[in-house]
Amino acid sequence: MNTKLTYEELQQRVEELEHAEIERKLAVDALRENKEFLDEAQALAKTGSWSWIIETDTILWSKALYEITGYDPQQSPPGYEELSSFYTKESWERLNQAVEKTLTKGETYLLDLDMVRSDGLIRHTSTRGKAVADDSGRIIRLYGTVQDITEYLYEEHLREINEFTNIALDAQTDTFFIFDPATNKAIRWNQAFRDTTGYTDVEIAEMPAPASYYGPADLERTTAFIPHVLAAGVGTIELNLICKNGSTVITEYQVSVISGDTDIKGCLISIGRDITERKHAEEALRQSEKRLADAQRVAKIGSYVFDTTTGFWSGTDMLYPILGIEEKREYSVGEWVEIIHPDHRESLFSYQQNILAQKIPFDKEYLIVRPSDGETRWVHSLGELQFDEHGDVIGMIGTTRDITESKLAADELQQAKNNLEMRVEERTRELSIAKKEAEIASQAKSEFLARMSHNLRTPLNAILGFGQLLEMDAEGLNETQKANIKDIIAGGNHLLVLINEVLDLAAIESGKLNISLAAIDLGELLNSCITLVRNQAQARQIKLTDKLSNKRHMVLADNTRLKEVLLNLLSNAVKYNREKGHITLDSEIIDARRLRISVADTGEGLTEDEIAKLFMPFERLQTTDVEGTGMGLVITKFLVELMGGTTGIESVKGEGSTFWVELALVNPRKKERLFRY
């Protein structure tokens, strides 16, 4: 076979070789560039790669793996058994077990291991390994990566710490606020600060601090406070924090400067506690103490505290002027004894020993001599003993009050009381005598009225009898004589009515009038009364409206006396009414147990002064020309009260009057007589 090449073929072959060489060089350069890029990428990722050919026990490391382990890159990678020195004991055992499983079962492993560098530093790594098998399934090679995750774990730890710190800060009820005095901006805050101020995170980050949160006075104080804190390192200040809604929160701030190697060095940490309620409580306590001091001053009361273990006592501001002591300090028991009046020292000292022995409260009035002016004053001291956990007396707290004026007033009051008792006894004797005299006079009056009325009735009956005879036989008499006879009879009848009323009044006052109470049907009784006054009413064209008779009410009363009462009221309503007037009878149930019977007229009505005289015996109103004795309403009132009822009047001058009577209401099914007296 002829293998000789022609010149053209040889030249073509040379060109092909040159082209192949160029491609090889390019591939080598690309491979070198890729290796350099991979080395840089692994260095940045702190990740090294390795490969272990099982059959030849050849181990290959990337450049980054040398840097991670600290192993000399000029030396060949260590063998597998030598790797045990590169890990802590626990990590090597875990790695060795994982490699054995990979070699036998082909399992991939991923472990976090602690590697010991050649310089002795321990690095935390994430190690990954994977197996390569031939066509028969035999493991021929392992390869994998080792990543240094020390910084990552540290950063993760810092993140966890930071998250925990944020959670802890947000859980705090106190506000947390980091302020950069160089930029006048807040750089960190907690949930309590957001909740308290009402601002959002964006608003807090953009708002200038502290100018946005305090008023002019507090801002001026804050401006002076910041340099002090920066110089001293710590400080405390109270400020009025102004919230977004305009409300104010009184806040106590504990402020400190951040030091150390940190990017917020020189900033101020401010922890604020809401002391609004405490401040209000302190102000309320101050006002309460002031009111107490004012009250003690006005009442001349002072408070004291006595320590029985030391024998010293002290008091409030008001105690010292009460005792006449100018200097406000602690005093001994002996100094207190010197203030007590000599006449009271022994008894008071004995009393004090007694209450200490019996463990009872102190309550004593005694005289003192004030050292400031030598004046003798009465004081009243009260005290409550204080005990320790064993029940032993350790002190006493109480009050001392100047009672000099009240003592003098009490003495004067006692004297006045004694004088008054004497005058009351004397006056009682006088009233008793006057009462007996009045009773005798009243009895004499009643007997006189009864006798006179009886003595007058006998001749009056004769006069009325002869007058009636003359009236019956008046044919031969002229008109004047007839008129005179009528006047005699009318005058006699009027006088008879007056005598009867006087006798009734006398019987009532003497208690000799008998009353029989029974269930009375008002309808029947009223009809008979209306019949008796109807002619009088018609004569004056007075309209009478009866709204009562048909209601079928029954009341507890004496039939005769109730008829007398109703006739008197109806007769008065006719007599004192105006011509063509109106009379209305009606009733009203009061509290389900009493019935009010009313008689209303359209007469002239009465004034308050006139009403006051209506029920007085023999009193007649000067404004009327109607004949009467002035005793009808008096007797009416007495009779109603004897029947257990009440009477009254409602009147408007110029419009009319309404007289009413209230009596006990009776069940219609019980009509039997109830009482008699």
C-alpha cells in the first residue's frame, strides 16, 4: 500500500493539526477560565468540592476546600483515614457512618459537621456526599461538597436573637425608643411606643425627634438633658408625651448611651414608663393631705405617732400649735408630760399605763398648759395601739383636738338646760292649772247653754203656738197684722233652729251625742235630701245635677247624722249660690277604702281668710246677707269626725265652692250595723 502523501495532502494535514491545536488551546483556556470561575464562586460561597476514586484511593480537592480546612494547598489531599483529624470526634463518627452507607448502599448524605481546621479553629460545615456506580452497579467513586456555614449560623443566631429581642421588646408595656441625636430621628421602637403614641412605623421613622412628641417647655428641658446624658452615660427625666390624638401621657424615661462596637454607637436608648396614674394618684394624695391639713386646722385637730419602743412622738403641722410647741420635731414622753396641767399629770399617766397594759384604745380629755403662751387649754386625745406580729405594743397613732371652746359651750349649754328645765316645770304647772280652769269653764259653759236653751225653748214653744193659732184664725185681721204674725212665726222658727244647734253643739262638746255606725246606701239617703231642698232650689232657678245617687255607693256612717250633714251642705249650696246657678253632687273613691262626697256650687266663692273662719262657732262672713247662725258647718265638721271621716273645701273667689266629706267605703254585701258609740 502506498502511504506517501502528496504536498497538498501534507499541507492540508498540517493545517488540520494546527486547527486542532488551536481548538485544544482554546478548550484548555476555557477549562482554565471555568476552573478559575468555579474557584472564585466556591470561595464566595465558602463551598469546596471533593472527589474520591475508590479503586486508586485518589482524592481530589478544590482550591476552596483547602481554604476551608486550612490545609496546605502545596500538599496532596489527605487520605480518607487521615480525615478523622479534620473533625471533632462526634462529627467524624457521623461522617464515617454516612460514608459506609454510601459505599454499600449508594445513599446520598447531607450532614452538619464541626470541622477542626489546621490552625485549631472549629468551623461549622454542611457536608454533602454522593456515589457513582459503573454499569454493574459497583460503587467506583464518591464526590461531594463541603460548605463553611459558620458565618451563616452566626448570622442566623443573630437574627434569632434579634427576633427574640423584638418579641421581648414588643411584649413590654414600657415604651422602647432608640434615638440618634446626630440625625434627630428614631431608628428603633417597640409596639408599646406605637400603641402609646398612636403613630405608624412610617410616621415614626419620618418624624423628627424629640420635637414631634413634646410641647415647648418639655422640648426645652429635653434639649438641655441630651448633652447631660451623652456626658454622663445615663439619666432620668419626666416628660409629657403628646400622642397623635392630642392626649398627653406623663412618662418617666430611663435614658442611656449605646456604647461598644456597633453601628448605632452614640445613640440613646430610652425606656419610658407611663406614670400618668401614679402622678394623678400623687396629686390626689397631695390634695387629700392638703384638705386633711386644712380640715385639721379648721377643726383644731392634730395627728400624732407615738413609738413606744423609743419613747418618742411626732405629729402633723397642726398638732404643734395646739400644744403650744413652736419647733416641729420629735419629742420624748417626758416633754409631753411637761405640757400636761399639773392637776392632770398623775391621773393621765396612770390612764396611759392602764391602756398599754390592757391594750385598749386611748380616749381622754385633759388640761394642758401651752409652753408658747402659758395659756391653759382643754384637749381631747384619741389613740389606737399598734402591735407587732407577736401581739406586743410597738406604738400608737391618734389625734388631739383643742376642745376648749366646746367645753365652755357645753358648760353654758348645761346651765341653759338646767334653767330651761326649771322654766318648763314652772310652765307645765301653769298650763296644768290653766287646763283645769278651762275644763271647768267649758263644763260650765255647756251646762249654761243647755239650761238656757231648755229654758228658752219652753216660752218659745208658747210663742210659736199662739202665732200659729193667730195665723189659722186671721180672717178679721188686716194685712199689716197678718204680716206681723208671719214675722213672729219666722223669728220664732229661726230662734228654735239656733237653740237646737246650740244644744247639738253642747252635746257634741260634752261627749253626750250618740252615734250608731252602719252601712248606709247613699242613693236612698241623697234622694230624700234632694227632695227636701228641691223647692228652695227651684225658687231661685238653681239647677241641681245628681251624679252620685246612681253609683250605688255604701259608706260607714250614722244615717240620721249623715242626712243632717248632707242637708246642711245642700242647703248652703242653695242659699249661697247665685240666681240661676248650678249645684253638682258627685263622688270619688280615694285609695280604694274611702269615698269623697262633694257638693259644688257656682256662688261667689271664698278667699283664704274667709275659708279659715268657716269652721269656727258663731262666725259668719260679713260679705253675705243670708240668714244663719254660723254653726251649721261647725256641727257638720264635728259630726263627720265623730263618724270617722274628714271634711274640707276647695274654693275660687268669683267662681264657686266645693264642699266635700270623706267617709269609709263599705262592701255592698255587708249592710249590718258595725259600731255604736
